[in-house]
Amino acid sequence: MEAIGHAGTCLGIIAEDGVLLAAERRNVHKLLDEGYFSDKIYKLHDNMACSVAGITSDANVLTNELRLIAQRYSLQYQEPIPCEQLVSWLCDIKQAYTQYGGLRPFGVSILYMGWDKHYGFQLYQSDPSGNYGGWKATCIGNNSSAAISMLKQEYKSEGVKLAEAMKLAVKVLSKSLDITKLTHEKVELATLTRDGNSCKITIMTATDVQKLIDEYEADEAKASAEKKEKEKASKS
């Protein structure tokens, strides 16, 4: 749990027309080749993706297991696995590692986003203990309690569009991360939407992420200027 508390922040938000995962990237290095490597967000199946906080090597083992479970189900039943079933099966494995001697629990919390025909868009969180739950919006990792309290205030449970959810994610990350200025190098964003009869998972490009950050900063500057003008007017 301590490894998770020190890990980069990951947050998820459900909207009417999709689901969003946003993650803080810690290991930013100019020599790192990022063309083949997604640091925090992993595609599991056509209808599911996840974001991880904790020990990366443990996360790699669990994401591979998730992909195997999803493929076995798909091969056997010729349809995508229901989201909760995939989360539940992995949590059974995680729970076993807390029960038997000689094994240590996986030091990873996972946020899952997905869609299935039973419940539509879904967001789940699972802990090293094997506990899991469904959420409308939540956060794991460093400063997660501050981010969750912001989400409680800002998130509207009805009528939220994906574009609004993206703005909210940038706002929450900007105010809860331990950095002076938010940049595209520090944030990874992914969305899951429906395109006809299929799901579409998109990991946003650096340009799109930077555009969202610039829009947020412009809105903040405008709001700050209006507040100062109101204060000036009230004093005079």
C-alpha cells in the first residue's frame, strides 16, 4: 500500500459518451524512446483498458494475466468478456496472494475502464487485497485523497460529456500533483468510446494533451482576472 501511495496519480471519470483515464507520468527522460512504450495505461481487450499505480513489474504480470483471461473468454464464448467478470477473476488471484504462506501480495492498485452490453460504460478500482468496486469517478496513487475530494465537489453525476470530463481531469491533476506547471510530458490521457457497434480506445497524443492544458490555463487566467476586477469594484 505504501508503494501505491508513492506512485504517480491515476484518475478515472465516467461520462455519458465514454470513459476517461488520466495518469501522471513520473519517469520523464529525454533519452527514453516512447514510441513503443506506454508508461501507465494498458489496453487489455477491445472493450477494456486499465491504468496502474504501484510496482511496475507487478503491474506487467497482472496486465498480462488480464489479457490472457480476456482472450480465453473471447475464444470460448465468441464475445468480449463482461467488465466486472474480468475484474473479479483477477481479484480472486490477488486475494490468493494475501492468503497463502511464502507469497507477497501484488503491490498494485488498478483502475479499469470498459464497456459491455450489460451495463454500458464502467469504471472499476481494485486493491492489492483483492477488493474491488465500481465508481463514477475516482483516483489512486499519490495525493489521491486531495484529488477525490476535488472530484466530489466538481463532478456532476448526470449529463457529463467526455469533453467536460477531460477538462475536469486536467483541472484535478493540475491542482493535486506536486509540480509547479502541468505539461503534456507529465500526463497521459486515454479515452474509451463507442464507434457504431465497436469500442474505440484512444491514447491521446502529446499535442492534444497540451491543447487541453493550454485551454485550462487560459480559463483559469480569465477567472482570476474577473475575480480581481470584482474585488476592485467592491473596494471602490
